Amino acid sequence: MPKKPKPWLRKGRGWWVTIEGKQYALGTDKDDAYAEFHRLMTQPKERRQVSGKLFAGTADDFLDFVAKNNAEATFAFYRDLLQKFCSLHPNLRIDQLRPFHVQKWVDGYGHLSKNSRRNHMRAVKRCVRWAKKMGYIDTNPIEDLELPGAESREVCLTDAEYIELLRFASPDSLKDLITVTWETGCRPQESLIVRASHVDLENQRWIIPASETKGERCARVVYLTDEALFITRKLMLSHPVGNLFCNSSGRPWTADTVNCAFDRIRQRMGKAVMAERGVTVPDDEVEAFVQTLKKTKMEKGVLREKRPAELRTEARQKLTKRLAATLVPRYSLYALRHTWATNALQRGVNSVTVAELMGHSDPSTLAKTYQHVSKNPKFMLAEAKRATARA
């Protein structure tokens, strides 16, 4: 005769119970654990399988779904953020989840931008919303959690700023990637996967199959200017197989490595501005920041105290990086794409053509994203005059 389920204490992790071969976390308080146990035992079998389930288990189910139904980048986005939340709350049941759990998790980072805070919270909300939609839970416990509004990250480069960006870009393989994005307005996820087999030299374009494009609905065609075509031809010779855009080590550029490269460019440009203006970090700020640093370090496997000079050097380096980053915009491949669209519209290319060249399936996306063009008074005045001009 099978043993009747009974709660048991797992040292350091609270009360648990095994019902029909499945383990359920009951919490850390004994009385609450037994109350939850009795609640579970009254549930039908199909509901019991998900009642009392850890949020981490729900997150795993959600990630399995995303991996099968979304792009790899989408899966990585949710995986990285949900793993952070689950590591903070490994024993939290989904029915115990409350908005304050998510809010305190995000607040604990302190340094996140508004958009990063939004993304962290959005990942958890999306997971729970999916669980409700799939029938794993009856109600969404964080439905009332408010997300911060998204900040506009519009960075539009002038020709002079673009030339300056190229001057500080390194290595040459990164310059090629920057140049092609500036010339074509392609998405980063397109340039980072394009291969020689995608290139149609006769018609001066890339054709990326639908299965590899955003949304996976139709093939993406990227038309190449003469300069973009020259770089593409050059890369086809050096990389006849695999991704065209690779770093100096021969490894394909990825979103993360490109972002890190842009961060290094920003540091070099910012420090150049500091040198030009004669700006340095004041000594009193360095001394104050020293007090916030960790006072020990590992050296050859031995923990030792940092010397005062080491602490001051570390503080000055970190403060210099912070200051340098405030003096230069954070450029990116998307900023180059954004600039391409802005320039195309202001040069009179009609919006339907621009939308098609950018790969937008819905031309209204262009109007929503590039409303700032209408705020350029000189451009709008010229367009108004052109609209009424007589031949």
C-alpha cells in the first residue's frame, strides 16, 4: 500500500511534500506549510500539478515554449533575465509572487537605465501572463505591476559625427560593419548573419531567407550602395563560408561583442574630449569614491588588503570612465540605421519606399518611429513649399 503524502523539512530550503512522485515547495513556516499541504490535497489532480509550483519551474516551461516558437535572440533575452530573478527567489511559488518581489528585484540593481528596468520587469510579466494564458494559473498575481515608460533612444548622427565615429573605431572589421550599416540602413540582426550565399552580386543586394529574418514571414532584401557592395565583395573573398562580418580573430561579430566594441569607442572618444578640454576627475571625488570600493583582492590565490595607491588608482579609473561616457552619445548599429532612415526621408525619398528598403512589413511603423522628422522646421517648411510649387 503506497505511503500517504506527508510534509517534510529540507534543511535550509523549507517544507516540501511529494505527491504522486512530484515535489511541491510548501514554504518555510511549518503552520503555513501544512495549510498549503491540505490545500494541495483537496485539488483535482490536473490542478494539483501546477498549484504550489515554484516560479522557477514555470519559468522553465515558459522558456521551453519560447525556444520552440521564437527567435534565438528572444529566447536569450528572457533566459538571461528570468535566471537572474529565479536566482534571487529560488523557492518562491508562483501563487506567492507579488508585484513587490519584482519591484524590489529591479530596485536592487540601482544602476539600471529606465529601459533596462522596463525590460527586467517585462520579462517576468510576460512569463506570468503566458502561464495564465496556458491555464497553469487562474489569476495573474502581478497583473497590477506597472512598467516604467520606455525612453526614446533616438541618436541621429551628422556626417561629421559619423566620420569621427569611424576615426575611433577599431579594428577594421568593425569599421566595415559600421560603414555597411550607414550605407544600407540594415538591421544588426541582418548584417550579423549575412553570408556569401545570401549575396546577389548581379542585382547588388543581399537576399536573406524568410526563415532567418525578423518575424520569419518573408525574405529580407538589402540593397547595397557602391561602397557597401565593395565591402561585401571583399568579405566574400576572405569569408566564402560562414558569416561575412567577423572580428580580427575570425569569429563572427555578435550583438554583445558589437555593443562592447561601441562602449570602447565611447570611452576613447570621451577621453579624447576630456583631454581636449583639460577635464580631470577632482581629487576629493576620488577620495570619496575610495570609501565605496572593496578593500581586498585575490592575488595568486591569496586574499590580501589593497594598498592605498591601488584604491586611488582604481577609483580614478572608474570615475574617469563614468565621466568619459557622459561626454559622448552611446552610438550603436541601430543608431546608424535610425540615421539612415532620417536622412532618406529628409532627402525626399517617399515613406513607402523607405519602409520597403528598411524591411518594414507595415509602412505605419515608419511614421510612428520617425515622427521627429516632422519636428525639423527647416525640412517641413521646404516640404510645404515643394507641395505648392508650380512647374
